[in-house]
Amino acid sequence: MTLQIVSIDLDLARRVLEGAEREAARRSVALAVTVTDPAGAIVAAGRMDGANDVAFQLAHDKAFTAAAFGAPSHAWAEATAPGGADWGMAGSARGRILVLPGGVPLRLGGALIGALGVSGAAPVVDLACAEAGARVLEDN
């Protein structure tokens, strides 16, 4: 049996990134946006003019988290809080697990092809921009 891992390509990653940036511009916010492959490695990334420097690393960590678990980054917030079933997990993977809104898995034909992380605005705005970027896949 051969296992084939499908990964987002650069062209599609750029379109996803641009979708998130369009939503950010519509909301008049400056964000950092990172698109990763299923292993969490960067395929495409950008930091909009005016975005905070630390936002880039946070965006990557949100994407890494979404890729690692195949679920939105914030899905783990309750479980990783003190007393939660997965308490302490947020400190694993060398501190790269980030359970804040703004990381979403990217799926095509049901397969996880990567993840998108967005950071630099309020959590609800980061998430909305990430979801807008992910919607680009619906047109593919």
C-alpha cells in the first residue's frame, strides 16, 4: 500500500493568502498571513504594511496548530486550559501549539492539504480573515 500525501501548491497557497488579505483590507486591518503544507512548513506568507512584527510568528504557529490537528486552532482552547483533558498540550511542540482563533485547516476533496494562519487583529477578525482565505478553495 502506498500512502500519498497531497499538499497545497504555491499557486493555490498564494490565492488563499490573497483571499485572507482582501478580507483584512476590507476590514481596514493589517495582518500577517501564513499558508503551510500539512506538516506545518510555510508554503506562502506575507505581512501586510503596518502589521506587527510578532504577528508573523503567531500566524505561523496558528497555521501549524491547525495543520497538526486538522482542526481550527481555537478548537483546543478549552481542552488545553488548566484542568482540561489536554492541559499542558499548548506547551508542547516546542511551544508552537497556539490555541487562539485565526488558524484553519485547508481541505480539498476532503483531504488536508495545508493550513492557514492569520494574526494581527482582534481574535474574531483574525478568524474571519482566515475563513475568507479558506473559502478560496471552494472555487477550486
